Amino acid sequence: MSHQRIGLVLAGGQGQRFGGADKGLQLFQGQAMAITMLRRLEPFCNKLVLNCRVRSQLEYATRIEEQSWSVPCQIAPNHDTDFLGPLAGICASRPFLNAECLLVPCDMPTLPIKTLETLCRQGLLYPEADALYIQHQGIVEPLISLLRPAALNYIVSAFQDGERSMRRLLFQLACVAVDVPEAGLCNLNDPQMIQINEWH
């Protein structure tokens, strides 16, 4: 791959709906959701980064080492003990991101490959944009996005100034909305959602 792109999976949340357990370690069709998301990103990236809680990094490292990867895969521990949301995870991962970043959450294992293909293809058409994000049936998906270095730097600065909304922050940048028709953009953020969607 000549185009430099780093895939980032955010799995550093509180896991409140899972009784404090890591959402990314919950199994979906026999595999931890965060690992499934890394696999989704793998074809489009030169490197993969998983952002997770410090206490869980050894467990994630074991899951990653159990498998074979076509690109390097690193862990960016999130030292945010106050669970300040996805922006905190992006900021913790910033030292690992020396190119544009293809961002996804850890809880969307039904995310179609086609969606990521469309996002990356549109990224090549809009090299001047700070960021591109997915939109489906008028609903903005700010955590499925392509973030350029300028956007990453802006996120870090805005977070330090107190910003906590990824959606609001994207609208402050030179962004392109990428509309996709496909289904599968569903956050499995509680055990019931996993059970309902697992074999559908």
C-alpha cells in the first residue's frame, strides 16, 4: 500500500453497560469485538492501533499475539481514569498516529467492509479535507471517520480546552460527509444488543 494510513480502534471506555467489563473484549460470533474491528481495518491500513484501558492492555496484547497480522499492530493504553469519552482515546493514541487515521469504535462488528472502502475512496478524492465521516440515512457516525494529521492535532488541542463531543468538533473542521446506503452501522453496546445481532 503506497498510501500511508493507520487504523485506530477505540476500546478504552468504561464498559458501564457490561458491568465495568471491557466492551471490546466481549465476544461476537466467537471473537472479541475489538479484534473483529482491527480485522475490518486491516486491508486499508499500513499499521493498526488499539486504544484500551491500561488494566486491559495485557489481555488485548494476548488476543492480538494469538493471531497472524499482515501489518504491525500496536496498543495505545488510555490513562484516562475518568472515562472522558472517545476524544480521550484519540488523544492517548496520538503519539502512535504519524499518518492519516481510519477511526472506528470497538462495538460495531457488523460494520460492512464496503463502508470503509467507500470512506477511503472518498478520502482520495478530497485530499484537502481535514476529515471525512460516515453518514447513513441522515445520521452522522462521527466515530467512523478518516482523520488527517491536522484534524488529529485539532482534536488534541480542543480536548485540552475542554471539548468532549466528537460530533461537534468535526463540524468545526473542513469535513466531508460520506453518505452510505448499507445497513450494519449498529453499536452493540450492551449484552442484549450482542445477543440480538450475533447470528443475524
